[in-house]
Amino acid sequence: MKFYSLNKKSPKASFEEAVINGIAPDKGLYFPEKISSLPKAFFANIEQFDNHEIAYQLIKQFVGDEIPEGSLRAIIKDTLNFDFPLVNIEKDVFTLELFHGPTMAFKDVGARFMARCLSYFNKNSDQEVTVLVATSGDTGGAVASGFLGVKGVNVLILYPSGKVSKVQEKQLTTLGLNIKALEVEGTFDDCQKMVKDAFMDTEITDKIKLTSANSINVARWLPQMFYFAFAYKQLANKSKKLIFSIPSGNFGNICAGMMAHRLGLPVGQFIASTNSNNVVPIYLETRKYNPIKSIQTISNAMDVGDPSNFIRIQKIYNNSFNKLKKHLHSYSFTDYETRDAMLSIFKKDKYIADPHGAVGYLGLKKYMKSSKNSQGIFLETAHPVKFLEVIEPVIKQTIDYPPQIQEVINKRKKATFIRSYDEMKTFLLG
Ligand SMILES: *Cc1c(COP(=O)(O)O)cnc(C)c1O
């Protein structure tokens, strides 16, 4: 399979090149040249297939023959070694729990798949690759865990000091081996700028082979299709109109859901639920796309003022505003509404939602008010334990550490504190 750059000023790339480059030389996002739907019978009979088979059928056309079937199946099996339960919390309202992986966020799926693809492509090379990644919290942990112990790959994570949750910080800084963390005096934007500058700095790139592991990489984006199909498989009643509400920041997750729909997954409606970073809801209302400087909220993994995957979403709908508007609704919610939703879900449904999931719930409920004979699924993108500081004061109850967290929480943090780009560069070259 070939991928082309959505900026159209770069040569086409193979899957391997797209995974290794991350972004095209013209700074465009890679997009598959051709998309083929799967046979209707596949979705009609989905209950007969196990998750690994479903994943293989969804991804194989994008990988093509660049990874042989046996190896691709092994990568999938290794990636998906945890569950994706669909939990019924109210009549016709379900949540898809995507937090049963090693770092308890949905990003585990993309990060684990990408790490294994990179390792496959790097297996005959003796040059080491350094994955450089900036994180506002969840990405760093998932990438660190996904790449831990992967041969030929070093990982350097930059995170803003004092701006990630305690659990997240432990996940970034306690693994050791090929994973190193830099604690940056500054914001997430500062971290991201340092990463971008490093890619442009020939004094670095002449010596070190750099790659990124952010959500625009096709090997992180596409495997996120899998769990939309796993959710569908688990639905008892498949005749009602199905609505997916996705708490969205960079819009990679929802874009993967739309790709699954493009392959034939029966979805009636997508809802992009956002916090106060409401560029997309405003766009769908006014047709004007105006990026903003990101606003800080309690659902901080979605604090994105210019969602990078939105351009892929437009492409999936052939850049037709009307088509897009038919399939996608988008609503924005304040922190006040989000806290209120967490409390009411806890009291009414006896369920603890994290702030991101709560935003997804709000979007789903808003749409379902005017949609008859439908059922909805909102994605729970992270385990509540990752956002203890926000949730516990709202529900006035403590949240116990699951085993994955227990394991890291008492380990000693190891990070190098830096104040400037030059300090990062010295660390990288040293
Ligand atoms: C990254 C993240 C999101 C946003 O996902 P996108 O693909 O960037 O839209 C939502 N919730 C959590 C918990 C996240 O970590």
C-alpha cells in the first residue's frame, strides 16, 4: 500500500517509509492512496471472529505485503493482549473501556502497534533509532511502555514539569532500560517546540537517526480502528442506530473510527465531544476553521487548539462539508459541566468516569435527546486513577490503584531537569 502526503508536495511512501518518517517531507500527513471496503458478510458475522482476526482483517490492506502475514498477525497478537469491555451504564448507553492496557489509556494500542512495526522494520539495521516525543501526559506513558525493551530503539520523552498527574509522571520516569525522561521547565507547547527544533537541527540529525511517535504516525492512527469493531461485536442488539461519541483532542481516535466506518463498520453517527477547545464544533456551525491557542482544562489530554488529524477527517469525506456534517456532530463542554457529569454518572449509574470519558458521555446524551430508536457508546479513553487529583474531590471517594499502577507508583522517579533547548541538545548528543 502506498501513502501520499495530504500536502501533495512529497513523493508517495510505502507503509514502512510512512511509519519511519512519521510525517511527509512537505510536512503533510500521510493518507492511504486507496481504501477498500471489507465484504458485508464480515461485519454481519463479526461475532464469529476473535479480536485478533478482526484486527488483522481491518489493517491488512494498509500494511500490504511489507510485513508478511505471519509477522503481522504476531504483531497484532502482541499488541492486543488485554480486553476492551463494553459496559452498559444506562438504558441504551454504553461505555467502551479502553483503559485495560499497561498504561491504562487507549494510546496503548497505537503505541504498542507502532513500536512493534518499527522494530520489525529495524530488525536488519545496526543503526539505532531515537524516538523523540513530547507529552502532555498519556502519550509519553504509552510510548514508554510500548517501546520498553524494543531492540535498536531508544526513547526520549519530554514532559512539562509539574503539569502531568502524579500517576502519569511515574509512568514516564520509572521504566529505565531504553527509556529516558526529560523534565522540562515550561509548558507542553515548549516541549513540543524543542522536539520540532531537534528534527530541524542538522548537528543532531547528522549524528542520530530521529523519529517521532506522535499520533499523526499511520502506525499509531490506524490500529485505533480495531476497538470500534470490538465494540460493535459486543452489542447485543445490532438493529438500532449506533452512535459513537469520542472525547477528542487531536482527533486521531475519532478519525480511526471513521476509517472503520469507511471499511464498512455499521455506524449511524459520530459525535466529537470536546472540552473548551472548541475549534471543530465552531467549524461545523459556521464553516470557519479558526485554530486557537490551547486552553487549559481538567480533561487535559484534549487541550488542543489546532487538531492535527482534522485534515484526514475531511479527506475521508472527500473534502465535502455537507457530507462531513451529515456524519459528524460536535459539541463542546466546560469544566463545570464535566465535573457535574462525573458526579451524576457516579451517583446515578454507580460508575466512575474520568474527565475525558465524562465529556464523551455529555456529547452522547446531548445527541441522543433528539435521536429515536438509537443506542450510543462513549469511549472511556483513560482509567480514572490517572486523573485522581480531579476526580476524588468531585465524587468524594478515593480510587484504589489497579495493579498496573501499583507497580510503578512506588518506584523511584528518574528524570533529568532541563531549562532550555541547548540543555536538551547536550543531553541528546552526550
Ligand atoms: C489523547 C487522549 C484523548 C484525545 O485523543 P485524540 O486522538 O487526540 O483526539 C482523549 N482522552 C485521553 C485520556 C487521551 O489520552
